Amino acid sequence: MMSLEEKLACLPEKPGVYLFKDSEGSILYVGKARVLRNRVQSYFQKETSSNPRLQFLISKIRDLEYILCDSETEALLLEYNLIKEHHPPFNVRLRDDKRYPMIKLVVKDPFPYLTIARKKEEDGNRYFGPYVSSHAMRQTLKTLRKIFQIRSCTMKITGHDRVCLYYHLKECSAPCISAISQEAYQKKVEGVAEFLEGKTKPLIQKLTQEMEDAAENLEFERAAILRNQIQALQQVAEKQKEANVGNENEDYAAIGSEGGLCVAEIFHVRKGNLVKKEQFVFESVETDLKENLSAFLRKYYREALLVPQTLYLPFELEDMEALQAFLSEQTRTSIHLEAPKRGEKRRMLDLLEKNARHDLDTALLKEERIRGRMAVLENLQKRFKLPRLPFRIEGYDISTLFGKESVGSMVVFHGGKPEKKHYRKFLIECKTTPDDFAMMEEMLTRRFERLTPEEEDESFASTPDLVLIDGGLGQLSVGIKVLEKLGKTHIPLLSLAKKEEELYQPGVSQPFKLSRTDPGLKLLQYVRDEAHRFAVNYHKTLRDKRMKHSTLESIPGVGEKRAQKLLQAFGSLDQIKVADPDEIEKCLHCSRKIAEAILHFAEGFTTSVS
């Protein structure tokens, strides 16, 4: 078998794809090259070692594999497919692989509505975004409601006799009560789509013509509504910076890099208006700025919702022609790549590069804080001889009161910080006993049974680098039992006992007692306390819900189903107290006597509680 040095010496001077592997044969990095020999050998030259991420990669490389291709374009496509299949840890990943929110226009409904989505589905609906700022996205939704009065609720339109608050605020045209025809509503939907596509100028022209026609036909009320819509659209248009770079759909891309940290920026220009700026932070082992920009563009545009006709770059790329062919094939549209030297488009790129440099400086400051957290994780790895850096830590706790409303919590920390979108709750089902060990076993079993490639829940599908259980040696034994039963013994396990803050580890006879000021202990205490807080909050929610139900169910003529209906309709006992008897009759389809009894009891209960 050839050694790594022998393989490096025998590399051909042809295009292809190369794969760096570790001692276990796992793929660390996949790259493409116009000339394999030059590209691969450049990683092992001394002058490239200033990048700490590249140093780390090179220290792990034990083997090399390469695949010859007929052209650089073919190599790009093969590289893309290999990265998609193997997810190598050293290839470009946008920081935390965030899925930014999008606005979803559900056009398959007879009365389309707006909602928020994190992932684009092939469902026939329309998606706009993604929005880097969720605040900006919600402000956009608010503006859309004010201008077009499109509904945001997901209820089926079957004919109702009550309207929601948005109708009274003039933020919904109330198709639920047939206050607007389907044809008129559809025109509003078309306006929403044009607005989200950045076509404000033609939209204003169209609405202006409709307003003038309405005024000529003496439809003054409709003309006034259209006038208000036009004014709102003009205010939005004024906030958008006029780019003055033509009427095509164009994107501008720039990048900044230092010490293996990169910040890529994109300006989206639609019909001459700068409608959005996006920023992405990622780590790279590459030292070549051009290669980093090319790698970023390959990743970004394979998932982009709105593809430009022209993409302007700050400099010529070595693989410009191949990249243009690759992006056009992936997006199924023709994309032209250009690197302007002068003019308005060059000035736009200069502005974007200034943004990238500024944001890179900010990211580097943040990186220093991240490195501090990484140092804590590295110390934990050494202290407990963990097989890998505990980047993803999962913490578990149980909350119960006399064996009732028992719940479990799972919290997740990424890189030493809580990742709340991955938190999960468990309603404990073994109600025959308040045994903490049995409840912990049930929760851990239910969680790790879902650790499979087929699992759709992103949090359950992710393998933790460390599992932390709240408790002592007994709770640790439960964790060991569950992982052995499910064949997951490769997952590291610790338990943290509150009283003496002792840490127990499988296979170690004596507990660890770290200094109270030890940063590693403080991080594990944070995970443990966060799991406890999350479990207790869930327990309180269930307990309060049960108390409300039991209070209502004590009213003559009200059972579990009627109590549930009342709370769904009115929200609280206070709201029931001030309700009209007719509303209660209608809600429950009950007699006047029962409705009045409910009001009487609700008033008595809320008074005594207050």
C-alpha cells in the first residue's frame, strides 16, 4: 500500500477531485482542481501553514484519494456530489448551518395566506427570502398586512359569523365572513407577490391607474383605500436604496478573510433597487481568497430561491467559466458571471467589500470569544478522555410533584452555548410509580430510539458528543443501561450530582471533584441548571392547565370536553367571566341555565383566586 508521501509524489497534472482522509479512513475534506498535482501539493508547503484551521487539517491527514475528470466543470459537479453525500467536516459550512426564515405564500389555498417557513418544500407554494434578520421579515409581514390586508391565519374558509382583531385593525380583508370576493382577494395576492419580488414601481403604477378609474366611476371609498396603499408602498420604496445599475435582476458578491475565518456578503438588486444584503460567516482551510469565494458561491446558489441573471464579482476567479456552467446547471437558469473594473457596478462592489471588511472585524472579535469556549471544551475532552470534542452537549432532567404531571427535558448546547431550538420536552408515561430512575430510563430510551438516519426531527437525528444527566451514580447507571440496550455505547456519558457537585463517569470508580471555579465545571453546571429550568417550566405549564380544567369541570353540566372547548374559545377564566351567556350557549350548544351557571361559577372562582 502506498504511503501519503508516495501518493503526493505520483499525483497527475490533470483535472480532478481529491479527498483527504484520517487514520480511520473517514473523509476530512473534498476539493476540486484544474491541476491535481499543483493544488494538492500546495497544502503541504510551509508558507500555507499560517492558517490554524489548515494546520489542524494537515495534522489529521493520513491518506489521500483522487478521481480524474475530463474537465474542471466535471470536477466541480463531482466535488458537489461528494460533499453532499459525505458532509466532510473541513469543507465550507455556513456558521451553524442556519436555516434562515422565509415568507411562504400558500397559493394552493382558495384564499392564499402568508406564513413563515424555515425550509423550502416542493409543494407548489411560493417562497420569498431567506431573511437573515427575523425582525426584518416580521416587519415585512406587518407591512404586507397593512397594505394588502392578506390573512395570516391558516384556518379553512368555510363561512364564519365572527371576525378576528386583524379585520378591525384593517389588516385583513376577512374572507372568512365573505367580506371580499375570491376574485378581488386574488388581485391582492398578486400584489403581495409583486411586492415580495421587489417590483414596487410597476405595482404603484398599476394601483395608481386603478385609483384613477375608481375615482372616475365615483367609487370614492375604494379610491381612498387604493390611495393609502400607494402611499404606504411609496414609503417602502423610499427606504430602499436606489442602486441605479439597470433593470435586471443582479447579485453582487464580495468576501473578506483572515486566519481561516471568512465573511461573504451579497447585495440583491431587483429592478434597479437594492432590496437586501446578506452576510455569511464560515471557516475555511483555504488560504486563497478566490477559492473561498468560489466555494461559498457553489454552496449558496444551490439553495437560493431567487437566482439573478448576472452575478458580479470583485475579481476574476480561476474557475470562472467552469463555475458559471456549474451554477447555471444547478439552478436550471442562465447565470452570467462578471468582474467589472470600473463604473457603477464596480462602485457597488467596492461598497460591498467595505461591508465585508467591517463585518469580518466584528466576526474576528466574536471568534476570540468562541476560541475561549473552545478551550473549555478541549479541557473537558482531555479531563474525561472523551473520544472527540464535546461540541454538542445534551443535558437531561426530570421534574415531578408526588408522581403527578411528570415531565422530562432535553437541552442542547452547541460550542458551549445553549441552542434553544433543539430543546425537547417529554411527557412521562410510566405513571404507576414516581420512581426517578424509571422516569429517566423512559426519557432516555425514547430519545435515543430516535437516533436513526431516518429521523426527521433535526435535534433527535443529531448524535451528541457528550450526554450529561442530572444526578449521581444511580442516574448514571440508568444512562449506561439505556445506551447498552440500544447499542449506543460509543456516546460519552457523565452525571453531575448537586450536593457536592461530583461528576460520575462510566468505568471510573471514583467521582471527579473539580474546583468550584473550574470553567469546565461551570459549563456543565450551566447545562444541568438549564435542563432543570426547562423541565420545571414545562411542569408548571401542565400543572396550571390541569388546574384550569379541574376548576371548570367542577361546574355542574361541564365535563372535560366542555371545559376544553371553553378554554379554547375564551382563553381564560377571566374572559369567561365577562362573556355573554349567548356566546357560551353558542360555544357549547348548551341550555341558558347551564350558560348562566358557568358564568356564576367562573365569577366566584376568579374572585376567590384574586
